[in-house]
Amino acid sequence: MRKRLTLIVSIVLSFALLVGCGNNSGNTSSNSGSKNADKSSNESAPIETPSSTAPQEIRVGADAWMVEKLKINEAAKKFEASHDNVKVIVKPYADKSILANFSLQWSQGKTDYDVVLTDGMQNAVQFLAKDLIIDYNDTNFFEGATAKENFVGEVLSFGEVDGFQFALPISLETYAINVNRAMFEKAGYIDAQGNIIQPQSWEELYEYAKKMTITEGGKVVQQGMTIQWGPNASSLMLAAKRSIDGTYLTDGILSYDTPAMREILKIWKKGADEGVFSIDTFTDKDAGRNNYKAGQVAMLYQSGSHAAESAPLIGADNVDVIPAPNAAVNGSYAFAAGVLVPRASEVQDLAVQFIKEALMDKEIQVAAGQEWGKLPVLEANFDEIDAQWKDKLFEIIKVSVPTPYYKEYPIIDKNMPILLQNYLSGKLDLDTFIKDVEKMIAGVDKEVFKK
């Protein structure tokens, strides 16, 4: 009996052992499968490489109008296409008045932008005093296709002070008179050879505008001339001053208190009072440009670029440019959009590479020139544009110079429209206007490198 019981116990224990081994085998298989599954999952996951990490970003800030007209989005896409792990973020800002806000942020070593485009170099010199922007002479920008000798004329000097290349020019413009050839021909101001008869003085220019101003039922249906008396009035004043006097300066300082400039201002006031010169730009900066593009204005005195952008609407044969009186000899206000790189940027080298490869790209620059009159700054790109207006503008540009660079020039830029409009509307007489302008100029800080 005891032997039989011992045998039964042995059988039961053996069976239990077999079952246990079976279960352990199953668990091992399951665990092995889980490990293999984990291994398989790990093998299918992407391997960490530079191409799969977060892309480097370049943040590009530009005055809102620049994004379209300077083809910045197109430049960004081209750069991204040739650089796999780079993302270019275009962030427009409202207008040039915003630039003053950058100084505080940049002085704290922070920035929302790695590349900043400014509407005119004079608005960029404010960043020099605290050494907030890079000197392109310390980079490799001026190597290869973008070597200094490959730039048009003296355009690089527009972004240079005392050997410090604080900005790069990106589009070249000058103030000139955009004209509607059909209106000139009807008025008898085109000669037998098809050339515009150039007005020799502002008094003669006023007479042109008066003859080409057409009124029906007490309403002006064709405007003789529109002058940029809006937010860009300081640029207009520079253009008029340079063309009539051959210089911006008196005793080394910007000044508008000269007999010739006073005479221009008197003619402007007479034209504004009579409706010969439109005051639409008082309230709408783009009024003159839009009316010129609509074929409603005979002459538009502001950037000569508007002839190019108006060609598709009123006909390429119907747009032209002429210099303001004496500008063919004395020059005008020539300017370029400037490209800056703040020292606070953590991707300065990449930012410079973007400017060099994308913003200076031939396709980008030629498109901006042909469509919007924003002339290329590299000779190879400049020569690609075949248009009569381009050659006429370049003749003016060759004898033109940029504005004096003052640290607080933005103060002049901001207040000149207010003072000029007050004079033209009769709130200030000429002597008071000149006095207020000269006082404003005297009061601004002119030392760009002074902290």
C-alpha cells in the first residue's frame, strides 16, 4: 500500500513538473516574442541623424511691402530647396517705424529675426552706436559672385559708414518723375523724334502739370501731377534738395534753407492750392501710385520704380521717367533697401549664406526689377533688364548719393511729413516751416557710432 502511494505521488509530481516546464517554455517564448517585437520596432524607427533633427531656422523680417516686391517668399523657397535641413520663416513687420523697437531687444542679446530688411539705409544706422549689427567685411560675403567689384556703381557705399559695411543693398531706386506718355503727347510735350521735352525748372514743371490737369463738372478727372507728400515726404525733400542745389548740406549739415529750395516750396504750395498738384498722398501714401497705374495722372514724383509696375496696366510704351529739374546733372535721392544681420542672431553664418545665395539670386533680383522696378544691385543681374526706364534711372543714380547718415534720422523721417503738410495746407507759413525743419535737424543726434 505504501509502495503504491509512493508511486502515485511520484507520478503526480512528475506530471506537475512537466506542466511547469511547459508553462515556462511558453512564457519564455512569449517574452522572447515581446523582445523580438521591441527589437523589430526599434529597428524600424528612424536613426537619429542631422537630417532628421529639427531644422535650422532663419527668421527673416521685412517691411510688409517688401515681401511681395522683393520676392522674399520665393527666395526662401529656393534656399530651402537647396538646403535640406533649413527652414526660412518670413515674418513681415508693419512699417519702418517698428525698427526703433529692435534696439532694446538686440541690446539684451535677443532677437526675433536673423535677417532684417529695411526701407532705406538711413533707418539702419541707429543700430551702429551699440554695435548691434554685424560688419559684412568680417564675413565671407564678398567672395565669389558677390565680390565688391561685381556690384553696380557705388551702391555698396549706401550701406557703409567709416569702412563699416553695416548693410547690404538689395534693390536700387531713385526719385524721379514717372510720366504718362500719352498725356504728354496730347499736351504737345513730346518732340518729333518721340522724346519727352524736359521741363527745365519747377516753374515750367508746374505749367506742364497745369496744362495736363483736366476738370469736368468741377471734378478733376485727370491729375497733372502727384507728389509724394505722405509718409515718405522726407525722401521727397532730399530728392528735391539734391536736384536743385547739388548737395544736401550747408556747412556740413543737412539743410533746406536755401533760395532754390524756398522757391520749390512756394511752387508746391501754389500747385496744391490750385489743385494742379494733388494732395491725395496726405492721407494715402499709395494714392499717387495707384492713380498713375490707373492712367489718371500725368506725372508722379516719387520713386521711379513705379513706371515698371504700371507698364502691364497702362502699356509698356506709355510709361517713362524723366529727371526732376537739374537732377540729370546734380542727381537725386538714390537709395536701396538694406539687409542687416543682428549680432544677437545665433545663426549669423547661415543668415549671411541666405543673403548671398537667395536674396542675391539672379532670378529673384531680375523678377523684382522687371515687375516692380526694384533694380538689381549686382551688375550681372542688372544687365538682364531690358527697359528704357532702367537706363534713364541709372543715369540719375550715377550722379546721386544717399542721405547723410544720422543716428536719429528716424526723427526727421517721422516728423517731416507733418511739418510739410502743415505748410502746404496753410497751417504754417514758409518761414516758420523752414525754421521748424532746421530746428528739428539741429536737434537730432548725428554721431552714428556714439553710444
